[in-house]
Amino acid sequence: MMRGLSWLILTIVSPTFRIASWLKPADEGRRSIRIVKLNFLYLIIALLTVAGLMFALADDAEMLRTHDFPLWWLWAWFLWSRCAEVLVAFYQDAMDQLTSKTAGSDLTAAWRVRLALNSYVELIIDYALLYALLPTKMWCLVPVRISQVLWISVSTITTSGNAGFAPASPMPQFLMGCEIVGGVILLVVCFALYAGGKADERRPEATEGEARHRSD
């Protein structure tokens, strides 16, 4: 009962996590390739989206807050789904590594670090776009430019502050808290893999998996 409820809640909170789970084949080699492809695909989507919006809207975030933007709520759900997926996926992978469980793929430590850094950049963009979609009443000082919400996101995920744009309601506070947690988890994973010397490991099965990624 509880397992089924947890499955339902996670599906609602992060449908992209479930979709990714369904798309990943059982074979570890093919699964690793699919993980890499999805990671780079979502990063490219995020980069193109923010660049396109800054160009099309002349860096004006106010047009996004009118909620005349087509299907803005579905877009916000997708952005949050990706943020939650990154948090859950890397948390599970970190726990599997610490408990010596099978991680479900043959990705090397070097590839895990690379994917974590990609997701770190994507989180900055996704959270920035979520901040841009929040109503003005949720901010004490309202960010009016897309470049400003990007700076808020960078300042938040690096725990250096909120760039002076203080939230005035629980929603942006919640999002900022989640961004900090997600960023810390990604950096801890990267540091643990690098400091432990795992990035230089070349297990036979891992080397074969990495070769498949490069040749794909």
C-alpha cells in the first residue's frame, strides 16, 4: 500500500522521472547510453529555451508572468519535474554507490561527474525559469528580466544569497530551498567521486561501457 502510494506521488511530482525509467532498457550498457542521451538532451533543451526566450522577449520576464503564455502551467510542471528528477536520481545513485549496491548502469565515475555537472547547469536554468513564472506578489523586489532570474538561480544554488531579490511567500522560499539541496547533492557526488580517485578507475566492464558511449 505505502509502496504504491509512494509510486503515485513520485509520478505526479516528477512524471519525467517515470518516463525516463520506462525508456531505460534493462541491459546495463544500453541503459547507460540512454542515461547519457537523456541528460544531454534535457541540457540542450534548457539552454535553447532560455536563449530563445531572452532573444524573443528582449530579456523581459514580465511577459512570462502574464500567464497568457500558452500552457504556462504545463511548462512549469515540466520544469519542476526535471528539478525533482535530478534530485531523486542522483540521490538514489549516491546511496547505491555508498551501500555498494548495483547502480543500474555501467557508467564510470568520470561519466557520473560529467552528468552531474550537466544537471547542475540545467538546474540553474530550470529554477530560473520557474522564478520567472512566479507572480510578482511573491517577491519583495520583483525580478523583471530573465537575466535577473538567472542570477537569482546562480546565487541560490551556490548558497551565496538570493542576489537581493527576497521572496515574499512560501513558494519561492520552497523552490530556493530545493535548489540549494539539489545543488549540494550534485556537488557532493562530484567531490566524492573525484576526491576518492574514482574518476581515474578503469574497470574492464566500465571501460567497455565508456567505449560504447563514445562510439554511439
